Amino acid sequence: MNRSIALLAILALGLSPVMAQDAPAVPTTPAPADVVVAPAAPIPVTPKQTNLLTGFYATLAVIEICDVPVDEAVKAGMAGDQKRLEASVNLDAPSAAKAYATVKADVIKTNPDCAEGSTDRASVDAVTAIYASAAASRAAAGAPAAGGAVDTTAAPIVPAQ
């Protein structure tokens, strides 16, 4: 009797790998037949100029929302850079107005702190200080006021982010 049980145990152990081999194979997804690399394919990346323009619009929105007093020479310098940035991302006037309205709405949602010395005001003050310095340099050099002829060949002044 013990021999019969031993024989059955040996047969059971010997048959289990064979039975496992009969199990259906797990379906796998086939590898793609051809992999195509297209160096000219567009890559969904936001251009640096778009990020700069968005930050610029956010600064303008805080100035407008908080009613920050800004010198006319600074406004003129900022207007020139705004036009250059908009042109660099191919925005026409209606598209630029829509983009600004969208950014302004987003800034309003953040409820900017308009108090003197706040982070939001400090960012605006830093940007307007850059433009004030540039206006002072132009005035010292005897250049025409920024409200007159705008030098479109000059590199735009990058707003602080």
C-alpha cells in the first residue's frame, strides 16, 4: 500500500510541470513593426517667448488690479516690449487682447496682495524699476523719450518672474 502511495506521489510530482506547460500562454502585445523617428515633427513645448509674455501680462494685470502708479516713461517702455513680445509669438491685436484677458482673469483668481511691500507688489516694483532704470539711461544719453520712436531692434527687457 505504501508503494502505491509513493508511486502516486512520484507521478503527481512528475506530471505537474507537464500540466503547467499545457496552460494557455498569456497573450502579449506585439512589438510595433516599424519605429519611425521624425526629427521635423513638432514637439509640444511652450516657447520661452510665450512664457515671458505670460509673465509680462501677469505683471500688467497686477498693476491694473492694484492700481499701482507707474511713471509714463515706464509705461512707454513696457508698451514697446509688450508689442515686441506679442509679435515674437505672432499675436495680432485681437488675439493679444484675448490672451491678456485670460491671464488677467487667472491673476484675479489668485487674489493678489496689493499692500505695499507684499510679494505681488514687490514683483511689480522690481519690473517697473528695471524700466525706470532703462528710461533714466535713455534720458541721460539724450535718446528720444520712449513714448516717441521705439527702437524695435533693441532686445526686450525681460520682466522678473
